[in-house]
Amino acid sequence: MSNTPFVPTPSARTTVPPRDPKGQREGFTTGACAAASAKAAVRCLVHGTELTEIETTLPNRSHVVFTLHRCERHDGRVVCSILKDAGDDPDCTHGAEIVAEVVLTAAKGVRIVGGPGVAVVTKPGLGLEVGSPAVNPIPRRNITEMVEEELEGTTYAGAVVTLSVPFGEEMAKKTTNARLGLLGGISILGTTGIVKPYSTAAYRASVVQAIDVAKQRGLTEVVLTTGGKSELYAMRLHPHLPEDAFIQVGDFVGTGLRHVARRGLLRATIVGMMGKLSKMADGKMQTHAAGSEVNMELLARLATALGGSDALTAAIRVANTARHVLELCQTHELVGITSLICQKVSEVGTRHAGLPLDVPVILVDFDGALLGAFPERTTPPSTPPETASTP
């Protein structure tokens, strides 16, 4: 493979639909586009034919066909790309070109390399190795699966996939990447492959509608989750509840709580992960990343209240993410902070509802393990299905 990073020249082969700020059209994640681009490049290398489209399997196991923006041969390597269509979500990467340059190898395994426009991890706490490209675990797995699917039955055992995003560094200036220590570009993200426009007024309206449906069904309790992944885990924790009781509120937990109270339901259980719940514990009932940040000072105070050392609280104050705080507490063997966060969320949520409402809270990790709860509970969820969405 050439040591010179691939820098694509402008191409007008494909375009993406314009975004409707009031719409609810779903789109695709950078991870889904990266996996499909890599799959197309491998197929082109193996079969020697130029492609105009590629079918792929998303992390949620649904099948889609992407139109390729480019498919080019360059001295034993192939470069394919897809323009990311984020649907109606206000995503700064809408229209970004997600490029995969692939070289096949005799050595087994798929190695994923970051090229221009893909961020490099420079701080801990993100679940990624410092110094590695910012390609999250689920997209990594999806890319690997799609490449290996194309290699099956060939004489090649592996591949090197170099991902790049033209103008990615400029796009990243509209995100919190730099603050998190993700430098030089955007991250390759996505838990299902699908982007849902959580930040639109239409999504807020859908939360209200879902609560109304639960009321009409005669339910007295609902479970509010921040996305599909936490919802799957919540369903494992509440097998007695019907599907209509589970409502993905996205960033609008405050909207959900108030409408549940107004409709006269008795209980709204919140199930989420460390980052979102840490924001809620600080009184933020609208948790979109662009509008709220994790209050590290609050988390440091909670650690102090539990008997945490001065060294731990000092480390928490300069921590990179809420997940990093959790790692620090585990390293220092400080237990109870997750349940204390749940208690704070319950107290804030009960006040925010404005009317009498029981608000239990459960904190799970990215694999569905029960990390904390208020009131306390000890029954862990069963192993969740592989199909998962946003946390």
C-alpha cells in the first residue's frame, strides 16, 4: 500500500437529500457508511469489477443498499466511498464522504487504520485505545464482518482498511471532539447503523404520542430510555411490561417525565448509561451533547461524599468523560457512585415532573450489566440481543 494517504479529488457522482429541520426521516451512521465502503472495495479487489452500489448488513442486522460515490483502482488498492445521509437529524457530518482504501493481505485479520479527517484518540475514558483512530467498537466489528464476508472463499486471509473523511477536521470543529481528546477529524460512530433525528421537534412530539398510547392502553407505568440500546436492556429488566410501556425519549427525558405526570401515570422508570444519567443528576433534563456537558465537579463531590480519596476526586475533576470517571472509581475501588447518581436523577426527575410521580432510576453499562439503581436492586439483566441502537 502506498505510504501517501489517499486524498480524493472532488466528485459530483452522487448527492444526498437536503435535511428537513422539522422532518423525521432516518439516515445512516458514519460507521455504516464506512463498513459498506470497505465491503465494496474488497469486492472490487476480489472480482476486478467497478461497482456503482453495494449491499451491506447494518449492526442491527437489517440489509440496505448504498450508492457508491466513488470506486477507483490505485496500484493494487481500491478506494470506495459513500456520502453519509444523516436523514433529518441536524448532524454536521450530513453529506460527508466516508472513504475506505483497502489492500488485501495474506496475513489473517482485518486491520483498521485512520487516515486524514478521522480523529485520533488522545485521552482515556472513551473505550478506545489512546493513539488509535476514533472508530468505535460496534463500527469496527461491522467493518470487520463486512470485509470478512467478501473474503470468504478467496485466497486472501485479511485486509488493511484505511478510513478517511475529506474535510473531516473542519467538520469536527462543530462537535465536542477536541474537548474529549479526539483530534484531527470526526469519529466513526453508530450502534445500529441508523441515525434517528432525536433533536427535532418532531421527535419530541413522538415522545408525547408514545406516552398517550401507553395511557390509552391502560398502563400505569412506563420505562423511559435514551435510545434503542438502553431500551433493549430495560426490557430485560422489566419482562412483565408490554412493549408499549418502553419509550425512547432520546434527549427529551424532561418532556417525557412531565407528560407522564400530566397523563396521570404512577411511575416512570429511567434506564440509561453513565454519560446521560450524569447530566440528568446535574439537573439537565435535555441532554443533547451540544446543549449540555457532564459536570465533573458534581461527580467529584459525589465521590467525596462516598469517602473517595483526595487523589481520586482530583482525577475526577479533570476526567475526560463520565465513562472515564467510572473507570477511575473502579480503579480506586470506590463503590456506590452509580447508585448515588441514580438517586440524584430520581430526585431531580421527581421535581421536574411537577406532579406526584414515582421515578426509579437504573444505570447500565454498554453491555447491559447493572451498575447502579435507586431504589437499590440486585437482579442483573440477561444477556441482551445483538441488535442494539443508540445508548
